[in-house]
Amino acid sequence: GERLAKPERGKMRVHKISNVNKALDFIASKGVKLVSIGAEEIVDGNVKMTLGMIWTIILRFAIQDISVEETSAKEGLLLWCQRKTAPYKNVNIQNFHISWKDGLGFCALIHRHRPELIDYGKLRKDDPLTNLNTAFDVAEKYLDIPKMLDAEDIVGTARPDEKAIMTYVSSFYHAFSGAQKAETAANRICKVLAVNQENEQLMEDYEKLASDLLEWIRRTIPWLENRAPENTMQAMQQKLEDFRDYRRLHKPPKVQEKCQLEINFNTLQTKLRLSNRPAFMPSEGKMVSDINNAWGGLEQAEKGYEEWLLNEIRRLERLDHLAEKFRQKASIHESWTDGKEAMLQQKDYETATLSEIKALLKKHEAFESDLAAHQDRVEQIAAIAQELNELDYYDSPSVNARCQKICDQWDNLGALTQKRREALERTEKLLETIDQLYLEYAKRAAPFNNWMEGAMEDLQDTFIVHTIEEIQGLSTAHEQFKATLPDADKERQAILGIHNEVSKIVQTYHVNMAGTNPYTTITPHEINGKWEHVRQLVPRRDQALMEEHARQQQNERLRKQFGAQANVIGPWIQTKMEEIGRISIEMHGTLEDQLNHLRQYEKSIVNYKPKIDQLEGDHQQIQEALIFDNKHTNYTMEHIRVGWEQLLTTIARTINEVENQILTRDAKGISQEQMNEFRASFNHFDRDHSGTLGPEEFKACLISLGYDIGNDAQGEAEFARIMSIVDPNRLGVVTFQAFIDFMSRETADTDTADQVMASFKILAGDKNYITVDELRRELPPDQAEYCIARMAPYNGRDAVPGALDYMSFSTALYGESDL
């Protein structure tokens, strides 16, 4: 430093200045602006200025190759750094100084291009020295970039030197742009190779597909050319089913493969042409045309096979149809003949009656025509069997055997039919003779049997009679019946005679018969039994009629006895009822007078009870004798009982009403005159004398007593209120007692909470509360204490200590609030 600063000899300095100027001119010609520096300073060794100039040169020559989107060198380099480090989240390059301090920017640049050189994941943002040294060491060792910077310097300064970092970063740019070119070349080679590999793969695929397809065609054709026939329709149909499967399932994928093959072939040739490669030649026998020829052969075989299958199926169908027809007709015929031989060999005619024989003959004729009609079916069965033989049916032997069996059986049925007809006709002749006799017996036995049954019924007929005249009528009829018995006996003898004649004929001809008459079920044994019964019933009937006669006489006596009493008691009860009604309406004298009067009545009524009891006794006898009507009186026991009970309840109720009126009058302070006035009004409106008023009658009664009930809504409401008081159970009637209670409540002084409150207010000297002293002063001791114990404290504004609330106490007394 010292030596440079001392000027050398003049001449030497001039040379140096001249040399340096040449260099400066060159630099200037390259567009580098040199600010405030000249040759003199350089020659004189001004270090600071010289270094500045060198940086300027470096900037110009080292970085000028970078040109990104027409930006200046510095901006271009910055943009390149940002693009290369974009994927690294913790790197953010904004400038050429503090953005690089933590060393991660350098490491990211290296890792981006040569990831194997740095384990980027292990780096930590808070360890800049390690990061910087790692980057500098790797760059020197593997990338030939000299260490221009010092890690400690960078970490140690607040803002690292921009030019130093920029120069260093530009060496990375140069290092990596070479690698970029190599990569591009490699990519180009790969592309060419890939095209070749793809084409080879396509050729291989074509060959494989072609081989598979030809192999499948070669395997399939022999199957389609096999024309071995089958015996059964089922087997042929299975073949057709297999063929359909082949057409539906197995062939379509092959059609697709063939199509795919042609497409692949064309695609391959196009690709070869486009990439300037020679055309593809498939190996021997695998040309598209070879495959098409083989395919044509397949379709030929297919067409012939399907035609053959369908013809074969038609033949078998005809055979199947005939065989099925044979089986059906044979089955129908066999099921018809089933049991026919057994039926024709029956000996049922041996035990049959004449009518049954005739029916059997009719049935047999019908069978004969049925048999004739079946001749036709037997001939059809034989004809079908013949045709099956001619068509060479595989199961002919069993068909023939079955046919033979049917023909043999047919001949047998014909023979049996003839034999049975003869036997039936023989039996018919014999039975007709016997039938005539049976008919005669039946014609006479039936009316005689009916007569006996009628007689038995009449003799046992139960009778219900109610009068002596009725029983006399029954006795007369019975005597007339007894007179007809001798003639009836003669008819019985004659009928039995006919039956004996039949028995003789049956024995003579040895006809196998059960001995029953087809025209009647009445046997001689039954006739004799019934006759005997009739004879026994006659005296029994005599006895019953006598007993009933006596019973009717006794019943008449009972009726008269009951009638005589009832005709007295009935009117007596009615009279008493009317008298009581009058007493309660007329109101003679005071209520007490009416009460005495009624009590005497009650006594006389109670004393009458034994007469009622006696009548009950007679009534019981009448009931036990089952007598239901009595012309001697209009009164029934039920009438009398009801009347008696009504009488008792009426007198009791009337007495009770008068007692209640006395109570009401005394409690409410109603005068006798008022009471009489109420009674008179009530009775006036009680038009049906029921002792109650309906709502309308009651309203009229109230109005008559000066009650103002208007015809408007208000009046309606008022009347509804009154009805709810007098008829709380909503029965729709008002009793006299309810009426009196209501009237007395309306007229008398009412005893209410308001009145009690008013009284207390007087005792309290018109205050709203009362004191203990006032209560003790004004009321008897026990009543005063009762109030003191129960009155609540008074809480009004005007209260004084110890004030009591007599208002709430008063309402509580009447249950209007809780005490």
C-alpha cells in the first residue's frame, strides 16, 4: 500500500496512465459506465475506486448473458432465482442481500438442480452458518464454483454486499445452464426410442391377437361341422341352446377382436409412416386377408349348422308330437276303461229292487252307447302307433306293447257287456210280478197308518183350557172317536193278509230279496204295535178329561173370591188419593191444622193394610193355579199394589211438605198469608197436579207473584240464573219446596257476608279494621276470642299496631275465601 502511493518517476507514470486509458476505452466501448474514476486514480493506487471499477466490469461481463424477458441483467438473475426457488416454502428471494443471509437460498438452488448433493429436509432456518458453509463447500467440490464469500462475514453484517452475492449467484447460473442443454438432448433421444418401442409393442400385440383368433376359428369349425343326430328333442334343443350361446356370448367378443385387429393394423401402419419408419409386414399366414378368409370359412360352417339343427328339430318335433299324442290318447282311454271290467262283472242285480233293476238297465244302455263311441279312439291309437313305427321312432317297442294291451282289453269289454245285459233282463221279469202285490199293500197301509198316528196324536194331545165350557167340548169329541174303533180293526186284518200273500210268492220263486216293500216303509209289525198303543191311550184320555173338569170348577171359585175383594179395595185407594190431594190444595186453617189433619189420615191408611195382605194371599193362589184372566173384576193385583204404594208415599210426602213449610216460614219469617199465597200460585200453575212445575209454568208463576222477568236477553239470563238455583240437577222440574226456598230467599232478610261486614264496621266505629279491645268490649267473651283467634292482621295504609282485618274474616265465614 505504501509503495503504491508514492509517485514513481514521471515518465513511468505517463506510460502507465496511457496503458490504463487504453483499457478504459475498451471498457467504455462495451457500454460500461465508469463514474468518477480515471487512469490517474488507478495508477496512483486508489484501492476503493479500483475495486469499485472491477465490480462494475464483473457485473458487465459475468451477468450480461442472462436475458430473461428483456429485463436488465440484475433483474434477470433475480427472476431466475425466484423461479428456481419457488417450490421451497421457506425461501423468498426478493434482492441480492438479506434474502440470502440464512443460506437457504443457496442450498435451494443447488438442491433444485442436483438434489442428491444436499439433504435439504435436514436444514434449519435458524442455523445460517451451517447452511452457508454447506452450500459453499458443495459448490466448490461438485460444481467447480470457487469460494468467493465468507460465511461469517455474511452472518456478521446487517446487509451483505450486494455485488459480491450477485457475482457468486451468477456462477451458479452459468454452472446450471450447461446442465440444462444436456437434459434437452437426453429428452430428444428418449422420445425417438419411445416411438420405436411403442411400434414394436403394437406389432407384437397384432401377432398375438392374430394367432389367438386363428386358433379359435380352427377349434370352432369342427364343432360346427359335426352333424351327428340325436334321439331326443331335449338333446337337440340343448345343441340349439349351445349354438345360441355361441352366437350370443362366444362369437361377439371375437367379432370385436377381429375388428380391433384391423384397427390396430391400420393405426400401426399410419404411425410408422408418420415417424418415417418402414411399413409393417405380419408373419406368414397372419395377414389381414388370411384372417378374413378363415372368418369366411367359419361363417359358412355356421350357416349350414343352424339349418341342419332346425331341420333335425322339426323331425324330432313331429315324432315327439306323435308320441305325445299316442301317450295322451292311450292315457285317456286307459283311465276310461279303468274299473269298467269290474263294473260289468258285478252281481248287483241279485239284490236289487224292481226300480233299481230298471235303473241298472238304463245305465247299462248308456254304457253300451258310450262303449261304441270309444271304438273310434281305439282305432286312432292303433293308427298313431303304426305311423311311429314307419317313422322309425326310437321307442317303438314300448308303444306297440301298450297298443296291443289296449286292443285285447277292448275285445274283453265287448263280451262282458253282452253277458250283463242278459242277466239284467232276466231279473227284471221276475220282480215285476212281486211289485204288483207290494203296491196294493202300500196303497192301503199308508192311509191306515196315518189314521193311527193321527189318533195317537189326538189322544195324547195336551190341552190348556180356561173354562168349563171348553173342557165339555173336549169330552164330547173323545166319545165320538171311541165309536170308530171296531171298523178300524177290520181294515187292519185285511192289510196284513196282503203281506202274507207276498211272502208265499217270494218263497215259491226263490227270488233273492231283502223282503222290503219299495212303496212303503210301514211293516206289519209296526201296524200291530201302533194299534196296541192306540188301545192303551183311550182310557188314559178318559181319566185326564175328568181331572181337568174338576180343576176348572175350583178356578172359577178362586176368581170370584178375588174379584169381590178387589172391587172394594181399588175404589177405596182412589178415594183416599183424591182426599189427600184436596187437603194439600185447599189449605184450610194454619199449617199446623193441616199437619194434624194429614196425620189422622195417615193412621187410617196404615190400619187398612191387613185387607191388602189378605188380597195378596188370594192372588198368590190364583197365580199358583195358573189363572191369567178374571172377568169378575177390572183390578189386577199390580194395580192395587201400585195404588197402595202411591197412597203411602203421597201422604208421607204431603206431611213432609207441610213440615218443611213450617220450618221455612219460621226460619225466614214468612207469614202464614204469604205462605198461602205462594201455595195458591203454585197450585194454580200446576195444571196436571203433578206437584211440580215445568220451566214455562214456573216462569208464569213467578210473574204472577210480581217478579219482573223481561222477554229480552237480560230477562232470559235472569231466568236461567233462577232455574240453576231451583233445579240444580237440571231435571227440568221445580218442586214446591224448591219454589218456597227460592221465594223465601228473595223476600226475607238475607244473612250474607256483606251484612256481617257492615255489622263489624259499626262495632269498629266506621274504620276498615278492628282492634282486640273493641272486639272484647262489644262481643260476649267466647265469641270475641273466636274472632281474635281467626282474624288476620290488617295491612292497609291506615293500619295501627294490632289492627285486625274483619273483611277477609267475614267473607271466609261464608266460604267465599279460606278462614
